[in-house]
Amino acid sequence: MPFSYRHFLRQVPAHTMRDFLNGRGVQFEQEIDWRAEEAKIAEQLAAAIDALDDEVGAEIIAAFERAYHMSDERGHIAFLNATPDQGGLAKRLAELENGQDRSLRVLTDDEALFQAAEEIRYFDYYIERSQGRRFRSRLGLALDRGDDALQRFGSAVSDWFRQRDGSGQAFHAEVIDRYANGSVQVTLYVEDLPSNRPEFEKRRLKRRASRPAREAAVVYVPATGCLETVGKGGKRVHEALRDIFAEHLLGIPHGGERLLTQEFNLQRLLVDGVLPVNRSDGLLKARIRRLKLETPRPGQGSIMIDTPPWEDAPSAHAFAKTWLGRSNPINGGFIVVQAMITLHFEAVPGRRPKALHVELSKLGASNTRDFRQKDRELVERYLREWQIIP
């Protein structure tokens, strides 16, 4: 859903909105009747914000948009990851009405925590996509957090970009502790090439010269030795971030780290057509719903077996056995490159039956990061039990 500050105003309780505006020192020409009904207060606030000076109004709406983007499950997880008092924060946030209320409350009470959570959410979103890479480094190293070390790291990355395309005239580096697993994140902003973009100023279209920042980040996990990078630009950018980070912040020789790719052992799904589940987890069954099979020699073709999503539909194994008979490719030496496993839950009274559709790729891509934390942990536990991941 695209962001609408009017919709956002209707989602946040009036007392939270009042605390936020008072904390920012916002003064409206017309008085807000905070004793009115919530819907009426939202209407008054929208009209009052529209009447503000362009710059002041834009700052408020921009803050609302930041809070909106942190109001989902990913944002909630990032808030807890950014604080050492996870239990205390979780308890306080649980007392609030909804995600927008929780997010704006954090922004109001602790903007530093909010900003750290923004950086964590940014990294966690992109690490599983094309902008993320994983490398193996040494275990148990201590990150050099000193200003001199951060200066050397940022300067070296800036120099690398300057030689590459002429950008990198300035930089800013931040260290963020990720308390969920004891890892450390270093977020780096590097000045990009100048931009001349159109924008409105006092209702008139103008072009404003700016120097945008390109963002990159590196996370080091001492417990596993995993070093993860996020940034735009492909393989060369990730290797540069990896090597410069290792040299200046971990104090080890750069280069030679092995790329970590978490491959799923999808061949297990050809052997084990039935995946066991525990009814104590509220599960009825786990059904292998989809299999994409390729020939052992790449480039010779593939076969997709796909079945419907509902609980009483056949599995991919049952479908292939019934309809393909002797031509069943599951028995023919193919390689599983993609799969979907559907977890069917017992119905809760008054609600539609729940199902999780787990998409897996042999090279490590999956949709599990889009799940709620509780669901993701359940899925990962079963993937280990089924020996699909170690």
C-alpha cells in the first residue's frame, strides 16, 4: 500500500500523535481539539499540516513516512534487535495499539534507537536479495570501533569509488550493535555523483543540484565468522567492502575469504515424499506442493510439477504418480532446483485455515524472511529436521 499521511494520521492514536508533535515543537495556526473523536482529530491535523509552511510540513510528513516504513513485522524485529533491553521494549510496545503507534512512539521517545533500527531493517531486507553477499571470515574477532579505524575504513572505500567512477568525495560511517545474535553492523554513506533533480518549492517547479549518498553496510558475526555485505554495484563492490572492512576494522589480511551460499538440500524432497510434522505445533501436514526439476546436464530443459494450494490437494509426488506413471520424472534422475512446501495448520474457530507457502531455491533463495518471526523460526526448525538445511 503506498504511503498516505492522511491514512497514517487515522491509524495513530491521538495521544501518541500529540506527544510526537509536542516533542518536535510544532505550532499550528488553528488549535487542535484533542478531546474530539479520533477521526475528527485526524481531520483537524491533516488540515493543520496542509496549512503549514512547505518546509515544516514536509519535515513532519517525512517523519510520518519513516515511521510508516518501520511499522511492519520487519520494523518490529529491527527495533528489538537494536536494543540491549529487548524484553523491556517488547513489553512496552505490546501495550500499544498497532504497528504505526509502536513505530511513531519509538521515533518520539528514542530517535537514536529508531535510526539504528532503520539501518538494521535496511540491511536485513537487502542481504537476501541481489544486493547482498555472504563471506566466510575468521571467528571471534573484535571489531575496532575507534574513530581512527572508522576513518581509515570510510576513506579507503571512498578512494575505491573515486577511482571507479569519480564519486566518493565524502563519507560517513556508523557502528550499530545487533543484539539478537551479537553481531556488529557498520553502515557507510558515500557521496555519489552530483544530481540535478526537479522538485517543487513553494508550489513552483525548480531544479535543485544535490549530492546524494549511496548506502552500503557490512555485518560481522563473531560467533560464526560470517561477514555479510550489502551494496549496489555487483561483485566488485562486495569484494571491495569485504576486503577493506577486514583490513581496517578486523585487522586481518584482505582477500581469500570464501563466499558463503546457503544451499538447500532439495534432493531430499525426491527421497522423502512425506514430511513429518508435530501436531503440537498446530500443523496438520507439510505438503510438497511444487517441484522444478532440471536435467543433470544444465541447459537441456526442465519440468515443473505444480499442485493447487488447498489442504486436500495432492502433493507433487502423488500428482506425478497418478498422472505421469512410467514417465514420472521424480524417479528419473533429475535435479531439484526449486521447490515449494506448504504447511497446513489446524483451523482456529472463527478463522480461515492458515497455510504457509515456503519457497526454496537450490542456491539459497527463499521467502522465509517475509514471514513473521514466529513462523520463520518454525519453518527453519522443520527444514533442519527434514535435513534440507544443516
